[in-house]
Amino acid sequence: MQQNLVYTLLLGIKAFSASFYRFNIQWIGDIPSDPWAKLRLVLLMNHTSLYEPLFAGFLPNRFLRNIAFNGLVPVADKTINRPVVGQFFRRVAGNVTSISRTRDLTWEKFLSDIKPDSLVIIAPEGRMKRANGLDREGNKMTVRGGVADLLRAIPMGRMLIAYSGGLHHIQIPRQLIPKMFKTLHMKIENLDIARYKDTLMRRYGPDGFKGGVIHDLQQRRDAYCAVPAALPAVR
């Protein structure tokens, strides 16, 4: 019952977003014949707003259903404990778990919740980028090492890296009402997890694997997260 309610909510978000926003979407690199199949990990790069569920507007229903029935999403305890926003984010996936911003037991519990059919969705930077391009504390946005833990915990399947063009033109953190009738930009890359890990392991070795993951993802983010210049808008 809970999973069906989550799926209904996601379909509602999709309908709302598709009605009031437009999308510029570009696939990067080699695209599998079915890019929505065998997904085990989704990384949302360039986390800028809590309104990122609006990206559901272009997603296929079966992917939303996968999120509802198999999705495992960590949400910062600060966010999930907010009275209204927290209640919403508790219902964006089949399994939403609260984590702190430090590597503690909440992170270990999250890793232990990963099942063979889990679809893990995470923002690897671990915090939102403010309008000045830095995080809340004024630090440069960097990828955190926890994503390497996830890659170790998920032996095979596909990884979707979603490079957001950012949503500050729609909603800036602490701004309550989002702007409508805007265009959301995203580039998407679909990679084989085992092949990706093997490439980084051979390049950096076991001891340098975590640092290699961080370096690689930050390079990809910096290359692909810029707003596309001239892509056809899709509804």
C-alpha cells in the first residue's frame, strides 16, 4: 500500500512538472538500448534545490515505479525533521532513510539497507549549492567519499549520472515560492558499474579508489553540469 501511494505521488509530481515546465535533456556517451533497465544507482550532480523532484516531469513511468517500489534514498536529518518538507521527502521513494552529515551509524545503517534489487538515489556532494556557487558554510562544492562506499556495496548493474543544470532560476534555497514556466536542464550518462569500478581500480589501485572516484566525478560534474547552450526543448 505504501509503495502504491509513493508511486501515485510521483505521478502527480510528474503531471504537475510536465504541465508547468519545459525540459532540455541530453544523453552523454554510449546509450544502452534500454537506458532505464538494470539501474542500481542514480547520482544527482550539482544539487541546488529541494525542488529537484520537478525533474520527474520527463522521466518514464516505469522508472518512477522502480523508485516507488525499490528506491532507497538518504535524506539529511536536518531536512527530514522539518515539519512540512520532511513529510514530503519521507514519501519520495519506497525506502527513505535519515542520515547525518557526518560518517556515523546513520551512514552504516543506510549501507546495510541496500538490497539486491535496491535502486539507490543520492546527491554525492551531500549538501546544496547556494546562489554564490558555494555551500552553506562558504566552502567549495566537492563530492564526498560516501559514493565510493556505495560503489563497493553494489557489485553490478547500471549507474545513471544525472548532471543538473541547476535550479536557482526556479528556486534558491530558503526561497519559498518557486518560479514557473521555466526550463529545466539536465545531461544524463549511463554507465556499467562493474566496468566503471574496474577502470578506476586499475588506474588508482585499492588504496586510491575512493580518491579516484571523487576526482573522476568532480571532473565529470565540471564538464557536464553547465546549462546546455542550444538543445531542443521537450515536453
